[in-house]
Amino acid sequence: MRKIYIFDTTLRDGEQSPGVNLNMQEKVEIALQLEKLGVDRIEAGFPAASPGDLAGVRAVAEAVRNASVIGLSRSRQPDIDAAYEALKAAQDPCLHLFLATSPIHRQHKLRMDKAKVLETAEAAIRYAKKYFSKIEFSPEDAGRTELDFLCEVTAMAIRAGATVVNIPDTVGYMTPAEFGNIFKVLKENVPGIENIQLSAHCHDDLGMATANALAAIMNGADQIEGTINGIGERAGNTALEEVAMALETRQDLYQAKTTLNLSEIARTSRLVSKLTGMVVPGNKAIVGANAFAHESGIHQDGMLKEKSTYEIMSPETIGLKESKLVLGKHSGSHAFREKLVDLGYELNDEQLKEAFGKFKDLADKKKDVTDDDIRALVEEKLVRT
Ligand code: KIV
Ligand code: ZN
């Protein structure tokens, strides 16, 4: 089974979510939890962005021992110097250099032609080599870059000494077929590609970040970048827990897996949500409050008979205790009876029938029927009989 490396950028791209600002202690707390989760690489920040970010990256570099620690840098010397300062203490440091390559970015943002882009990136990689043995290079907006130019940029990065080339779909514009094809073309056409790792970095503007990351894996990507809970710039990044669980659940299809400690997923998700203040939507895949909750009577009946009828993975795998059967107006008598047993009631068939009728009346009026509601309903019934 092929290993997929996990590059977590919760502390960098994730922190670029509007309204999120992590202090040094919070960065270290999240980094240590990411280490427990078993991510291979932690992008801790962008040291040249501010003195606070440099200090945050340095603190993470000092604290983390079992994952590579990475700092982001534009393709310019002062940024690379700042990243070196921040990462000096890391056990396994890596520099993440980027420069935009798409026509839109070349023309409007960088005002550079193709030759200048190649020259600037190459100079940056060669300069960084004096500090770092591990360098990742990202052609920013690779998704909207001409494929032949992307091959040229990748070949240059390999020659200059990059150890990972990351393909960012910076604006979340790609579809899975298109994004997967980029990896196929790079693998087939770039000399020396077998000597480096190829990475995918997707954004979720069209809701396809996870699908695009999986398409990249199908086409030979070695590493996936993303964040916990999918937080990040605009609509966010690939949610790493989704990629990890897709690989785990569909090993038959992907023939690849991460080395994450999956049972740390729920704890990591809760910590990131708490410290960033970004609430996880109830219906979020894998880590949303409803991801393992069942309300309909038909589903609850199936679950009580055999869990695989309505669950493709078990909540225990990600570190949750159990699935939830939520009582509401769609629930049936099977789940209601189980709930009564859980709450310590033994009702005969007639009492059960009457209580269930009352429960249905209540559920029609109230969105969430709580344990206390059920107790009140049953106590009233028992007192009267
Ligand atoms: O989305 C992006 O292009 C980035 C790069 C810095 C890799 O985050
Ligand atoms: Zn990004």
C-alpha cells in the first residue's frame, strides 16, 4: 500500500481564514496535537509576515520533534533569511518557497514574463539551498498555468534542488478530472520527477478541494496539503480528515493510505475549532456533530439491527464513543423503545404504544426531543396508570 504524506497547513493557510489569529501558545498547542495525530509535516506560518509569526514558527520548531516543521517564504532573500531564523531549531526543517506562474498572476500581480518567473524562482531555490536540505517549491495558481509552462517550471525546480514540488489550485478553480490530469502530465513529461515528491494543495471555492486532492492521489501525488476542519483562505482548504478517511474507507479504490493516528481526528478537530473560534458545521463530513447521528426511523431501525446498513465508517475510528440515534418526528418505535431501555424504563406493549403516540405528538411540535422530554412523558404516563 502506497504511503500518502500529510502536510498540515492549519497554522498557516488555516490561520489565513478571516477573523482567525492564533497566539504563540495556541500555535504550539495545535502543533503538539497535530504531532499526536501523526501528520508528517507541519507548516507553522509565514515568518516574514510579521515578528509575531516568526516567533510562532520558532516556538513550533522548538516544540515539535516528530514531524517536519515548515515555514512559508516568497521567492526573495529576506523572506528566506527570516524563515531560516525561525526554523533553525527544528529537528527536521523544510522551507516552502512559492512564486505565481499563471498568466493572470504573471501579468497583473508580478508583472513578470515567463523567463523572469523561471529566473526568480531558480535564484530563490539556489539561495535557499545554503540553509535548507529540504525545499518545497509551489508554482502558485498552478491550476490556471499553461501545462507546458508548468512542466518547464517543475523541471527547473528539480534541477535547482527542490525536494518537493507542490501543485496549488490556489483559487479552487479545478475539477477532479482536470486536476488529476496535471499530475499525469507532470509524471509523464518532466525529467527527474521520480526523484522528488509531488504534492497537491487545493482550495474549496467550488466545493471540490477533497475530490481534487483524491484525483491527484489517483494520478500519482505523494503528498496532500490541507487543514483540520478544512479551514483556510476564503472557502478553505482540503479537509485532511476527509482525505484520511476516504483513503481508509476506500482502500480498495485508492490502494494508498496515510500513517495518521485516526483516533486523534475528533480531538484535533475540537481543539482547532476551539482555538480558532471557527465552528464546525453540524453536517461537515467526518467531524460534524451530525456525521454519525441518525434521525429517521428507517435508518435507526437499520442501525439497531446492523450498523453497516447506514454507516460506512465507525465513529470509534476517529475517536468518538458511539453513533447517536436522535429522536425526532421521523424516528420509529424501535429507537424509541431502545431509548426507554437506556433511560431505565420497562413498559408493557400497551404503555409503550401510548407513550410512542405522545412522543410523536411532541416531536411534531418540537425540533429536538431531549431525554428529559422523554422522562417527563413516561413519568406522566406511569403516574396516571
Ligand atoms: O493556495 C496557495 O497557492 C498557497 C501557496 C502559498 C502554496 O497557499
Ligand atoms: Zn493555499
